[in-house]
Amino acid sequence: MNNDGHMHGMAMGPPPLSSSTIMNNATGGGGGMMMKNHHHMMHMTFFWGKNTEILFSGWPGYDNLGMYILALVVVFFMAIFVEFLSHSNYINKSNVDDHVTFGILQTTLYGLRIGLAYVVMLAVMSFNGGVFLVAIVGHSLGFMVFGSRVFKKSSSEKNLDLPPMSCSC
């Protein structure tokens, strides 16, 4: 920088435009922000429709109702399976002689449960209303079948393989 406040050798221009700025300018700047790149959209607000991406790039695809329904079914059953793992008591402690083996089995089930819970959460983060609803219904139905007193003969919570979920994921 010289004495009159100018920098020599460094070109200063306007900051580069981000894709959201370009998209907002192209769409009039209103509503939810959506970034488009060919057919790929990333919604930042809840929306309804079958044209979405859930978990993987290009899945379930666009204008493919069958694959969208399959994606909803997959998210639904993953949510049910998370609840099954949360309320299971199938590790027979009398058959496991070693505390280390029992701990490894518990840790494996815990990792599977948390991993699936995060996958369901990531699916919900597609901001698709249908995915959100099937995740909630799947968790609710799974809780009703495996966690509530509707289908249990006793209310013994002490024999669970895993501790209760500490977060709502």
C-alpha cells in the first residue's frame, strides 16, 4: 500500500456471486431458497412432491412415482427398525458368559441403532413432506408395537439391551 491508500499489484473486484445469489436474482429473490443445477434441487424449506433426492444423489429420481414410493417405504421401515432396536431385549444374558462379549454385542446394537437413526434424520433433511410424515409414522408405529404397553404383557423396562434414546434422532 502506498501513501495515498492504494494497493499496487493487487486487483480488487466485487466478490464472486454465490449460486444462491444467482438463483435468488433469477427467481425474484422470494420464497424458499432453491439451488438448481440441471435437475438437482436442494430445498431449504418443506415442500410436497415426488421430485426430490433422498440420501443419495439421483435417488429416487425425478418424475418417477414408483421409486419415490419405494424411498418412502424404505424410510418408514428404517424408522420402525430404529424403534425395534431401541426396545429390544433379545441378548440372552445367561448365554453370554463373558462381560466383554456382552458389552461388544451391546455396543454393536447401539452403533446400528444410532447409525440408522441418523440415516432417517438425513432422509428427513431432504425437506420433503412425505419423507417427514413417513419417518414420524414409522417411529410412532414402531414405538407402539415395541415400546408401549399395547403389545407387552409386563412393563419391565430394566431388561432392555440398550439404554433409551437420549435424543430425538
